[in-house]
Amino acid sequence: MPLWVTGETGLLRLPSGRSVRGRGLREPMPSGHPPTFGVYLLGSAPAEFGWVSRWIRWPDFRLPGDPAYAGRVLEEAWQRARTERVEIACGGGRGRTGTALACLAVLDGVPATEAVAYVREHYHPRAVETPWQRRFVRDFHAPKKTGQ
């Protein structure tokens, strides 16, 4: 299965070489291959997409309703990005999506204090819109594995 093409709209390349596409669901679907796995950050459950997906209840301009679940889903997305086309999306593609992408950067080894700047430089200059979203990234860490 081909992964994302370099230069694809909304593509964030992480330091490890993994690539994840961020986008706003209010915009048309970018051309090219569809994702094989998606994470959707919305206040209410989305319709089916036609590929494997996870929904994180995450109202606009807020934080995820269940941070532990969000951490597990983002860990899964980061793992899958090694071999699959992973997409992270919210309504506009900046605040919630940028926050989630910054968390993926933390999982990829970017220091939490630098992850927002990394995503703003490599994804969108206005990613991560609120102070509490920036704090969420700063405090983010990989979820604890069950049984450890």
C-alpha cells in the first residue's frame, strides 16, 4: 500500500519519517489516496468514512472529553503511521487537529515544550489555537501500557 505522497495537502512529516495528514472536515477531501485510518476530533460522532476510524469526543476550541482515551487513540495513530495513511481531522483542521498532531510529535520524540512550534512550522502557522490546547500538549505523554 502506498503511503502519503510528499507535498500532499496538510501533510505533517514527523522526525522519524512517519507522515500524517491533517485536515478540516469542512473543506473538500484532498485529491489522491484516501486514508486507511482516521482519527476524528468532533463534539458528536461523525458518519462512517469508508475506512477504519476512531472518534474522540472533542468539542471545538476545547479539550478531549476523555484524555486517557485520546492518548490511546493518538498512540494507535502514531503506530499506524509507520505503515498506513493516517489522517487526523476536525471541523477546521487547525485547533483540535493541530493539538493532536503536536501530541503525535511528542510521541515521535519532539520535546513537549517544542511540539506546538514544530507543528506550526511544518503543518500550519495557526495550529493549536487556545492556551488550554497548548497546555494539553505540554502535559501530554505516552499512555501507560496495560499490565506494566
